[in-house]
Amino acid sequence: MRNSNSFACGIRRLAAVACATLPLCSLAAEPYQIWVSNERSGDVTIINSDLSVVGTIPVGKRPRGIHASADGKNVYVALSGTPIGEAPQLDAAGNPILKKGKKDDDDDDDAGSDKSADGIGVIDVAQRKTVKKISVGSDPEEFALSHDGAMIYVSNEDVKTMSAVNIASGKVEHIVRVSQEPEGVAVTPDGNQIYVTCEAGGDIFIIDAHSYKTLASFKVPVRPRSVDFLSNAPVAFIPSESVGLLNVVDTEHFKVLRAITLPTGSRPMRVRVATDNSKVYVSDGRAGTITVIDARNDAILGSVAVGKRPWGVVLSPDGKYLFTANGPSNDVSVVDTATAKEVTRIKAGNSPWGLTIVPMH
């Protein structure tokens, strides 16, 4: 593992050498920041695009899902007062061995929950502080933003619903019934549909983002965690954690086309499509890797070793780097997408969970 400061200096030196022969060359691409939610320390780590850590913001209990507004002025983070329990042991097939009465391996323990802590925290990027908290229902974990930035779509796991919340008013405007244990929420590239993944039964719901009517539903193998889309074709990718599969979905006809078998030991969590739609990246959870897939033919191009139990994944705006939130190792891996190699790790807070890119205008 290379030191993050030396790596950043190396990038700047290489850029300077290149620009010496190219008078119109810029020393750096458009700057951005990576914001990291740290589930156990209750804060957010801010990392500059030169890979320097520039700040830590306390945000509240158990921050997980995190997304930036398109204009970079605000960052939204899901907060929860439900305490973290011990992670369960796994059986021979890699599935959790659950205690009687426990529904999944989300490490949640409802006993002693502080429901007053639940909500979506709104962070002012310029001030680097939380300016308000929006009530969105019990124990929010993941959510998505509407394309116009006006609405938050959040999964309410314990009540089997998806809530549409107006950011300006802080009011829940629509509640859509889905199925058991909704978690992943994503908006299609055109902004017209909302996908919600339900872990327990593998149900996927497609909701109209204007009428809030359910357009369709279908099933995948259990524990689908997330969704991402090609922007140049009607295709989505949904991982099934318990069976190590990545489902390829037809978003015009709302059906599974095929499933890609991931490398042995994969427990797929977050899926991200490359900026140019050429590749698909999947965080493999307890396998400690990122699987790289050719989006054109489903071929597995390889696996990249990163930190422990990578969950959140995000790509730099230019697609040159991929960042993973590694919970147990308390760090963020930086992967060069051209070489498919981890180039450094950056220390974050306690148990990093999610990441978002904040544009710096």
C-alpha cells in the first residue's frame, strides 16, 4: 500500500512533466471531492481529488446512504438511531446464520433504537455543517435523489414502503407499498422511473417518478442490494448478494435477461457502471474485491483486491479512478481503472459505508 500523500505528489509531478510539452494542458482535471459516510463514528470524511483528507464533519447517528446534489451545494446523508448488532456467522454457502426471529444480516438491533435520530441530514457544503434533518420514516439506510433535485426517494425497510419526500418542505408527499425489506433505490437515466430492491424476497419494483404508480415488479435471487444503469441502452444491473450473481435486466420490458456468475466467494453489494458504459464494477463485500465486467459481453475481466468488506463504490467524474468504502479496515481504496489496480488507501473514519462525489465549481 502506498502513502496517499506521496501518491498525490506523484500525480502532480507527472502532470507537470506532461504539461511542460503541452502548453494548453491543465495541471489538473476539474476538481472534486469524495465524501465518505462513517457508520460507527457518526461523521463524514472529506477527501480532495488530490487524495488529501481535508476535513471531518459530525453528522449524527449511524450515517450510511450518502448523495450530493447536482450543483454540489448540499450533501444528503441517511441517519439512523437503530444500533448496530453483531454480524452473523456464515454457512458453507456464504449465507448468514441468523438468530431466531432475526430477519437479516444488516447488523441491526431494534432494541434500544433512538427513533428521534432517524432522518436525512442536509449538509451545507460551503459551511461544512449539517443545517437540518428531514424526517423520512424509520431507520433510513439508502435513498436516491430526483433528477431535478426536488425530491428524495427513500426505502423504509421496516414498513415495506418507499417514501417520496419534498426536500424544500420536508414533507412526505407519497408513500408506495413495495415488499419485505426494501433497501436499494435508484433513478433511471431519464429520471422517469424509480427502482426499489427488496432484500428478503428478491422483489424489484419499478415506480413511475411522476404519478408514483407501480409500473411493474419482478423477482431476482434474494438479497438484491443496489441498482445501476447503462446510459446508452435500456439495461440495468442488480446484484444478488446471497448467491453471488449479477442480474442483467431489460428496463423496457422489466425482466431479467440473464445472470452473471461472479467469482467464488463474492457477496455483491454495490454496482456501478463506468462513465463511458464500457465496464461494470461490483463490490464483493466479504471477498474484499471489486469485480470488473465487460458491459458489452458480460465477460469478467478480473478482480481487484481492495480493503476489507468493500460496500460503497463511486467513480471519479472522468472515470479514471474508482473509490471503495471499506468498513472493517476503516479506509477508502483508490483504484486506477485503466490498470485495474489499487494504487493507495486513504484513512477514513470508523466503518466507512457510502461515498459520493461532490463537484467543486
